[in-house]
Amino acid sequence: MLNATIPVVNRLGLHARAAAQLVKLASGFQSSLVLSRSDRSASANAKSILNILTLAAVHGTELEIVADGEDEALAIAAIQDLFARRFGED
């Protein structure tokens, strides 16, 4: 099991289009992927758009991603890259 902290840096936060990109990416990995707010107020399966939207992760929110499975390192690296690229928004 691996984990990493990811800041939401895109201006619009983790809205529907960004969440859809995340789900598409996460679904390509065998590992289970869970996103949690750093304040532990909510967590979500990264392969479910409805779960992700319940995080209400606006710009500046710190999220923790936990990956568990044989491709966990690749999954975390890919998700970190998606967030770093600001979901292609700005």
C-alpha cells in the first residue's frame, strides 16, 4: 500500500470534467484507489465519479490518495501527474 498527498491546484477544483478524467485514468489500474480529504471529513473511491464529486474538493484542498495493489506505484505517479497538469485546464 502506498499513499501520497496531492493539492488541488486547478482553478476550478475537482469538478465534473476533472473528476471524469480522474475516473478514466484510475479505472485503467488494477489497484484500489481511495481519495480522502486531508481533514478526513470525506473519502471516495477514485474509480467512481459520484464518489469523487462528494469530496467537494475546491482549489487549495489537500487530498490523500491511497493505492493498494500490484500497480500502486504507477497509479499514484499517474494521478499525481494529472493533478500537476491541472487537468489540462490552465
